[in-house]
Amino acid sequence: MCGICGIVGVPNAARLVLQGLRSLEYRGYDSCGVAWLDGALHAKKAVGGVDNLRLDGPAHETAALGHTRWATHGNVTQENAHPHLDCGGDVAVVHNGVLLNYETLRDALTTQGHTFRSQTDSEVLAHLWESHAGADGLERLRRLVQQLKGTFSIAILDRTEAALYVAKERNPLWVGATKTASFLASDPVALKPHLPAATPLEDGDHARLTPGRIDLFDAAGRPVQRTAQPLAGLDDRIDKAGYEHFMLKEIHETPASLNRILSAHVTIEPPHVDLHLPDAFLAKAQRVLFLGAGTSFHAGLLGAQFVRRLARLPADAQTSPEYKDATSVPEKGTLVVLLSQSGETLDTLQALHRIESLGPPLLALTNFPKSSIGRKADHVLELRTGVEVGVAATKTFLSQSLLVYLLALALARQRGTVGDAALLQAATELKRFSRAIDRVLFRTAEAGQLARELSRFDHVFLLAKDLLLPAAFEGALKLKEIAYLHAEAYAAGELKHGPFALLEKSTAVVFLLAPGAHEASLRNSLHEVHARGAPTFVIAMDGAQDPGPLATHTLWVPAAPFDLQPLVFSTALHLVSYWVAKARALPIDRPRNLAKSVTVE
Ligand code: F6R
């Protein structure tokens, strides 16, 4: 989503802010801007990426503030890009989040004589600041924040005080200082070149940043110290390593991520799954609720199936944008599992806020243990993928899928529903599993062939059964988001209860066909679809009966144990989606209208 970076106390601050924005830009990339102080306040904005922002001339500035935008209110234009300035040109403001009451505020400010230049909700912040002129900066900040309804991380560069001010409510913001300079950013990755450690702000926190000094206060206005987090381990390698796109590179990084998880959590001698969670934490679970959005929700669907089947506990998955507004609450004894790659998805954070006062045990599965969601949870399981830059979640989905399987196994062990022999078998299969993913990746050329044929269609159904259904949902989401195909996933048997009416030559149907219990049923669906003349694309697992002429095109994927089959099919679908998007010449790593981390409602 939007990225924020600010620096005070360093010569050349504006250029350094642009460097910081470059490391955040993959999260929101429709427009950008920077403001800086060299006695006077200047600002420059551009539509598109940070490379469109050129700073010429000498660099005398020692304070600067920048932003990359993902539009919520107002079109993608230079006027709507941040920073926004007040009427007098004394303050520049950037904002991440949504101000729910901005129309009321704007009307009142307009009546007072303020002139607005953008259609954004954020611009009210600059004029509100201006309207509190005369008060000390911190007092101005407090008055401003009191007037806001909504979610925000705000940073303000004030010319008269040569200081930066920040405030945070439900959107991430980090600060840190050296002896001579102070820094702020919406993501610590932008601070890593300058600081060994940085501090995540809590909701209600607000601060003044001057060279080498941060005055930080909590929601009640009390001075507060927060624990700084070391930045050394943070993966900031924004590098395609020879691949044409981050997405393809990240799909190929999947086996390494899975192996990191397996080394941390699984042993064969003795056969053991150790999630490094206190025994009592898992023992309390009488049911499990998985919460997440988008791809993370699909991992939750898989997790709920694993828990029901292996641990024989009731389990459910809910999509967090819905759950945050639902009225139901977790029953007593529910372990709530929060799935979020970024750890900053506002819908998931809001769902968590709605139920946290009830005190359910909270487990987060995230790539960023120190993220907002990671910090709220009682315990965290780390995805261990390294940074994921492509907007489409790929390797992180596979890590989530593996971790929810391990969680189900751990719960099953504790409840005695999986015995020694079954655990030994599972651990042994797991330890060699990443090779199956490697073998899917070896078949990238074959995936490309299927994808090129599929890319000619605008409407696609994906059909699967049982454990493979979440993989079908995941494939459909990827085809939509990066290949712009209208793709829908269905339980195979469900298609004839209505959607069959859409079957014709121009509607492609993709089948996920694995050997075993559901094979006959899926072949039956394949016959029914084939008989109606719709083109059929079968992704078939080695060991299944060859669909032969029933399939317009077949892609074979390597065999895997039943529980791990969804991971194999998901990887194949990630590859196919990539190659469909490539055949359609689309901006794969930065699909239109999307952002890597959705920190607004
Ligand atoms: C799809 C995708 C999104 C995210 C969703 C949740 O490829 O990336 O659907 O999965 O926005 O994001 P996180 O996992 O960061 O909470």
C-alpha cells in the first residue's frame, strides 16, 4: 500500500528519502512525491514510479519527507500524489490509511478559507495543521489527531520548526535515530541502510523528530519508550537475480523456503513436529479459526481441512474483510490463527481488534514477526521466505500451507489422533517433499505451453475436490490478479448445479486431477464438461489415469502424498498464471489497481 519515508538531520536528505521510497515502492506504485527543506519548503511529485522523480541541482536540504501512493480517494494524478501542502506552503504532509470524516473536515476548512488542490482525503491534514498555527508543534499534532476518524499513519514536515511529526493509528510506522539524525518509515526495510535498530509505534503514539532526537508519546500524551527491534536480519534484497520478473524468481525460491521451515520444525529421528510453542498453548485448543484475506485466506481454508481431518477438531476459515464486520465471536476454547504474509493487512488487523478483548489465544503466521499482527499475537510462526516483492503472493502461500499442515500435525499429536507410525511416515515424506516442488519447477516449459493456450480465453473455471479445492481458489485468484482472466473455482460436483449454462467453446475449464479417492468423480466431471464442447485443461498428477482425448491439453505434475498434493498443484498454478500473464504481455509484478500490502479497509 502507500509507503512513507522521512529524514531529518542528514545532508542530502531528499535523495536519501528517494532511496528509501524505492525500497517501499513495490507496495504501492501509482504515484509518488517528496518534500524537502533548505530554508524554504519545496515539493516535487510524479505519476508512476520513483524513477519519475528527478531531483536536479545542489542538495542543501537536511530534512525531507516522501511517499509512494496507492490511490483510495481521488484519481491517480500529480495533484493527488503526496505530499500535500497547506495554503501558506509551510507544511508538507503524507498519509497512509483512510480518513472517514474527511468530507466534514474539508467543508469546515473550506468555509474557514482554506483552498484545496486535490481530491484526496489526506489533504485535510495539511490544512488542519495550518488551522492550529500558534500552538507548539506537539500540541498542534494532538489537536489534529483528535479531529480524525479513521486509520492513519501520518508524517508532517514543518518548515518553521525544521522538524518532522508523526502519528499512528492502525497503520504501520517505525522511527529511529542516530546521534545526529532521525528517521521514519512505514516499513523498517527503508530504515535499514541508516540504522541498526528501529522502533515500531503503537496505536495512539505520536512523536516529534529533530536531528538525533525523538520525543515519543503514547495515546494519553505520556512520554513513552518503546522497544527497538534489530534490523540486521531483515531481508532487503530487492533483486531479480537474473529472472525477468520477481514473481518467477519467487516461485523458484519456494523449495528453499519450505526447507527452512522443515529444518526448523521437523525431525525424523525421533519423528517430531516442534513448532516451538508451549504445550499448554496448543493443549487449550478445542477448535481452530483461521483468519486471513486473499491468498492467506486460501491457506486458512487448507488449514481448516487439515485440522478437521488430522486433529479431528472443529475448524473453520473466514475471510478477514468479512469477519472484521461480523457479529459472531469465537467460541470458548478457540485457537485463532491469523494468516498474513505482510502482517499489516488492515482487514485482518481489524478482525483481530474486534475479538481480542475476548482473549482467545492468538497465533500469527507471517513473514514479519515484528509486524502489527505479529506483535499482537501470543505466538508467531515465521514464513521464512525472505522478502516477497511480486504483488502476487507465491512462495509465501506455500510456506503458509506447509505451516498450517504442521500445526494440524502438532495438534493431532497432542490429541493422539496421529500415532507414532503415521508421524514417522509424515516426517519422512515432508523431508523429501521440496524435491517434488523442484520437479514441478523443472516442468516450467510444459506449464508455459498450457498457459499459452489458456491465455486465449477470457473466462475460466477451475474444478477440484476436497483438499485440492483451496489450490483451485488460489489458482483462480492468481489468474485474475496477474493475468486479468475471469477465473472462478468450483467444487467439481457443483458446476452442474448452475454454472454449466456458461459452458461453451469460449469458456475454458481447468481440472486438478490427482490419483486416488476422488479421481473417478473428477473424471466424471471431465466427461460432462467435454460432452458440452468446452475446452478442457487438465493438470494431472503422475499416477492418475491419462485423460487422453478428454483433455484439450494436459500438464503432468509429480506425485506427492495426499496431504501435500495441494502444495504441488498450487505451485503448478502459480507457474501457469505467470506464463498466461506473460503471454498476455501484462505488468506481472505490478498488476493494475493492486498493492502488495493492503493497509486500508
Ligand atoms: C494475492 C495476494 C493477496 C494477499 C492479501 C493478504 O496474490 O497477494 O490476496 O494474499 O492481500 O495479504 P497478507 O497475506 O499480507 O495479509
